[in-house]
Amino acid sequence: MMDRAALQVILLGMFLMSATSDPVKKKKNVDIYSFYINSTVTSRYATTVITSRVANTLNESQEIQFEVKIPKNAFISKFRMTIEGKTYDGVVKEKEAAQQQYNQAVSRGQSAGLVKSVGRTLEDFKTSVTVSAFSKVTFELTYEELLKRRLGKYELLINAQPMQPVADFKIDVHIQEKPGISFLEVKGDLSTGDLANAIKTTRADKDFQVWVTFYPTQDQQTKCKSCGENGLNGDLLITYDVERQNPKGEIMVSKGYFVHYFAPSDVPRISKNVVFIIDRSGSMSGRKIKQTRLALLKILSDLDEDDHFGLITFDSEVSLWKRELLRATEANLENAKSFVKEIRDRGATDINAAVLAGVDMINRHPREGTASILILLTDGDPTTGETNIEKIMSNVKKAIGNKFPLYCLGFGYDVNFDFLTKMSLENSGVARRIYEDSDADLQLQGFYEEVAVPLLTDIQLKYPGGTNLTKTSFSLYFNGSEIVVSGQITDNSVESFTTEVIAVSKGSNVTYQDTIMTKDPSDVPPENENFMQRLWAYLTVKQLLDRQVLLKGQEKEDEKKEALKLSLKYQFVTTLTSMVVTKPQEGEVEVANKPKEGKGGDGYTADVDSDDDDSAFASFSVINHHPAQRAFLLHSVPMDYPAAMDYSDAMDYSVMIHHPLPTYGSPTIHTTTPPAVQVHSNRFLLPVVGQSKPLCFDVPLPHKLRLLQDSASEFSMNGESLSENHGFHQIAIHYKTNHHLIISTKSISYHNGQDKVEILWGQELTQHNTDGVSLVVLENEMNVTMGNIGVVIISHKKDGVKFLWPAIWEHPKDVNLTGVLGKSDISYVKTEGSQTPTLKMKDKEVKTYLETVSDYRFHSTPVQECWLVPFQAVMEAEISDFTVTQL
């Protein structure tokens, strides 16, 4: 979703050879005998090194290419080639100087390096070198990036595609976080099948450090879901967050530099006033307007009851759903959804009048202690009304007057994205591109999730002993995000360092003050001791470059010079610098430039020589690799999943293990209950289409339940739980007359009428396929497919006790499933005016209350809210109707 992964570290190693011989032979004549990816994350700052060692096994010279993909937010900081013991280093130079050297090389007919943008989040680095007969070359590329927290987590996504099985293939990830790592998960294509046994996770120092290693054998590299004779082709997703016991934030000091991570969660959410300004001009026709409607319907369902909202559509005319902001009551939301369903494309594009109407709507209805937000979605330039971009920006800035942010979403590549970026930055917001793809509605929803829960407004951070500070003023802080400030310490001899944060929480000023001792021994290992200085430089350069669109005259020139100075000092390849690589062949030169997000999506200044076949190059590239997976799989996620419930873990789990997300009635267990209730039951979740919060219901322990049944295919799944124990201690699955699977917390037994298979949890990956039955057993998860019904059984351990949780992959079409997990046609409407929360279900009013539970369908057990209702109200039957005497 829209970059929903927004902070991902993505690596893709690809090594090609271009020679005149047959392409099949070319693969055999290049031996990638070693391929390492080493990523070190120290306090969110990731430094990644990709090293490939390649041998030319021909008895003649040939050109070997090195191609990798890196995140757009990353800066390349080092590249070198080593051939026959001699090293050729890339050197970062000012772009103009590098261009002169590059032009001289091109004039001699030599090839050029290429850094090219591919897809939504990636840039492609590509170079080549001629290697003598039976000689070797080592390529090494380093890049750096500050991981950004979105929706309560950081993501490190590693994608490997070496184009052949590699004898010595290793991925090493070392994460070190001073406050401790609260959770960490490793998922993805490369964590499934036989490859799961190649992944090891090691925690140390009270979870301050985690090592993740991936060392597959050559044989394993051909056996994953998307692997084959060309070796690995997939990804690892490492998702984590840190402990946040101190609401004042995390402060680190090292060698005269500091970094302050501020992400309090102990403050109440602020109700918001949000106005959606939607372009309905003719260029939005077709899929774009349809996806916009879908996204808005989902977003409206996610609004909280104390939020106020407005809807504005525009073409050459501006139409208001209502003239004033309305509270997000059930009735108002239903009326708004009816309005959204009727949005049709037509006419021209009057952005100026539409945005000013949105500003006016908020200004006319001020609410103390709330946060106001404007969200503009458009796919083109202003074509009617006021069309002068500078005048539009001036009008909007004057009208808003720094009172609230404007977020601009640019749909597709026809939009003037520079204009939207500048207008949003001038008004304390951000611009985001919405890519024209099948998941555009999910991209829109993903952006809204990031701004759905404001916690603080008007945040000012002060550092009395600091200088050369990065940005210290923020208009809004949203739940699940993080504010990062770095700087230099003015006096290294001081023994303490003080921070102060002043903000507004629901109309009242709040202050966070903290002091740390600067002489405390550093927790940073010697090999990473300069990370904080580089983090400060990275963040400073990023913010200086972002501000370039806002500045004019001497101030703009001064900041540009400062950004260039730091880029050269720290050898960052930015939009102001280029990396020059001198090859051994008669001083041949390649130049790598940092691409710029542009109207066409490329914006590259580096060129490639005419012999480079762009279509062949594209065929080797994995474009939009991760987002495309997300687009395909997330369509299996119910559209009523709300941001407030943090289904982000669930979504990424679905994406990375490549089977649909569990969607129906999977059981959860109490984590908090009303004072009079004891934990003596299993709790089941039931998502409801069109509603932001799912239903949940309890089944008292102990019990033997019919969990799932399809009489037509002779499929059934039953589960048994014990008193005082969470979950199920045994689950039995039967298919037709001869397939019987018994799963306990200790072992797994399968009979097919003739053979009997015994499997222990924790063994190496085990697979069994026969007669329409597929069983895949991982360390703590079992995937079961019988006929067209698929379920996953997850093994958990809590307080020393093991238990099982079942979940459904997807509800198969044209199958009438029954059982506790088979319910799929439930609906409800929340009634207003009652002191006790009440839901209307099947024309009956049911009293309810909001519960917080942990969802054990997922290893991460995300916490979410649900409406707790009686079993009978949901299932329209008694519990005894779902009990069995034998499993």
C-alpha cells in the first residue's frame, strides 16, 4: 500500500554477463562463487554492504556486469572493484566536475554507468568491467539509510536474485538498539519451504542486539517457491520495533554528536477535523476514479466517532457534500458514502478554488483541542480558474496561515509533482505519489492510516547544549511514527546533556524534559562508533535538499552549498554529487548520479551508451517487486480492517509468506477484561465487512469444538482445549474417508489409509504432498491444504505453556463452510443514544462493550479492539450445537 512499507531497506543482487556467445553458455561461463549482503543497523541507522565475487571461467576476456537495487531514500557512499589484486574505488565529486569527466569518456566512445529509478521505492545501480581469461573480480557497494518508523515499526526488506545458485551465499543482519528490541519477525519468500532452515535469529544483551543470518546451501537455493535453476529469487522481511519505556524519548550521545528519538504513546489521541478534496476532472476517468471511491469508502469507515469531516469534489466547479464539518456518526458516514459512490469524472481542474474551499471549511468550524488536516488528491495540473502555480501556492499559504497541514497526493505521472511537493512543504505537510496500479486504493488507504491518529500538535524540541541541529519544529505527531532530531554538542567537556519537548495535547501544553550523562560508557561497538556523525550528516543533507524547493536567492544558494559540502565530506551520492568510477581499461570512466523524482518517474541525468539494450535490461529487472506482491495479496484482506487496530503486521505477514491473510473468525485470547471477568475462555474474532471494528465472542473452557466443516468435500476440523490453558492443545483435521491429521502441542500425526507419518514440532522443515493433500511444517507453523480449503496452525508458547491457534487462509468461493470459524455473513450497525454501547444485528439490539485482545493468528500477536457480544448473537445457535464428543 502506497509505500505502506514506507521505510524498507531493499537489496537485490543481480549479476549478468554480456558477450557475443550464446546466452545459455554465458551463464555457465560466469561463476558467482561468493555473494554476501551485510546490513548493520545501529539505532535505526542502516549501513548495507553488498559484496560479490565473480570468476570468468572462459579462456578469453569478457565483460561482466554488476547490478543491484537500493532504496530511493538511501545514499550510496562507497563502490569499489578489485581485479587481480588491484582496487578501483569510486570517488564522489560535485556533479558538474563529474559530468566533465563523463563527457570526455563518452566522446571516446566508452560506456557510461547507470543509476536508474525502477518502480516505487527502488533505484538500480549498474556497472560492468572487462575481466581477463580465468580471472576474478570483486564488486562491493555500500549504501546508508535512516530507517523511518511507520505504523509502529521499522522494516528491513532484503531481496536476493543472484541469477545462479551461489556456493558461498550469506546474508548477515545485525540490529543493535539501546532501549531493547520489543519485537522482531523474519518473514518472506526466503523464509518458507526448505529455506526456513537456513535462517537463524539470535538475541543477546537483554534483547539489545539481534543477529539474523541466512546461509542457504546451493541445493536449498533452488527449492523455494520462486526459485529454480537460476537460484534464489525472493525476499526476507525483517520487521521490528524498540522498547519505549521512557515517554521523554531515547537520547544517544557519541563523539560530540547526539540523536533524539521521540515517540510517546502514553498520550490520548486527538480528535481530528479532516477535509478530503477530490479531483473528479476528466483525466480521473476509469480505474482512477473507481479506486478513489473505494479508498474513500474504506477511509470513512475508519473515522472515529469524535472526528469531524468534510468532502469536496472539484473539476471546473467545486462541489461540497455539506457546507460544514460534520461529526462522524453512523448516519453521517452512511450519507457520505452514498455521496462518494456517485462521484463521476468530468470537466477541467480548478485546484486553487477547491483547496481554498477546504481551508475555508476548517476555518469556519474551529474546535479547540483538535487537529485539522487537509488532504488533496489530484492527477493533473490546474487547467481552469487560477492556473498560475506561484499564485495558487501564495493563495493557499496565506489562507492556511500555518494553522494546519496540507497533504498532497499526486495520482500517476501526469501530475506536476514538484508543484504538489512545494505546496505541501510550504504548509507543513508532505506530498506522496499514488502509483497507477491495481492497488492504488490501498496506497490511498495506507497514507491515511499514517495520519489517522494524531497525538500531539505544535511540537517544539529544544537542546540548550546543541548546535547545527536538524529540524526541531513539527506541526503534528501521529501514533506509530517517530520524531528524530540530531545535532552537535557545543561543549564536549560537559557531563550532561538536556532535552526539552514542548507540545500541545488536546488543547493543553505538555512538556517533556530529560537529562543524560554524556560521560556514560558508549553502547556502540568500536566498528560503528562513527554512525551518529554519519546519521547526523545523512539527516541534515536530506532536510537541506528537501528545503531547496522552498527557498530562493542567497538563502537557497547557501543551503545548497552546505548540502554539497556535507555530501562530499561523507561521500554521499546525492542530487548534487556523482560517483566517478575509473575502470582498468585505458582509464575508462563511469559516472553514477542520484536520480530525482520527476514527472516521468525517472529524472536521470546519467546516460547509457547506445550498445546497452534497454529492453534486455528491463527483462532482468524486478520492477515494483515488493509493491506488486502487496497489490496482489492484499486484495484478500477484508476491506473493513481499520488502521486503529494495527493490522499492519497482519498485512505484511500475508504479503511476505505468499499466502492469503487469515480472514475469518480465528481465535484470540483475553489480554484485558472487565474487572468481574476471569480469563477462562477462548475469544474468537470475526471481521465484519463495512465496519471498522470486528466482533468477538467467548467460548468457555474447556471445550471440544467443531471449528470448520464442509460436508460437500467431507472436510472437518475440530479442536480441544483444557481448563486453565489458553488456545487448543489438540486439533484434528479429517478429509474424505482416509485422510486424518492429528496436531498436538508436541507432535503431528498423519494417516492416509495406508501410510502413517509422524512429525515433531521444531524439526527441520517437512513437506508432504499426496492425493489433494499438502502439509508443510515449519518450526512453529503448519500449513494444511486439503482439497480447496487451506488453514494454518500456529504453535505458541506463553508462560511456559504451549498451545495451538488455527486460522483460515481464505474463505473459498462456492463452499458452504460451517463451524465456529465458518461464519462469514455477519453484519451490524452501531446504534446511537444509548448509555451502554449497543449493536443492531439481525434486527435485534445486542449490548456490547469494547475489548482489547491479543490476536494469536499471528506470531507477533498484535493487540486490537473488538466489540464483545454473546456467542448466541453471532452464531444464532447455542455453544452446544458446535461441540463434538470426539475429535
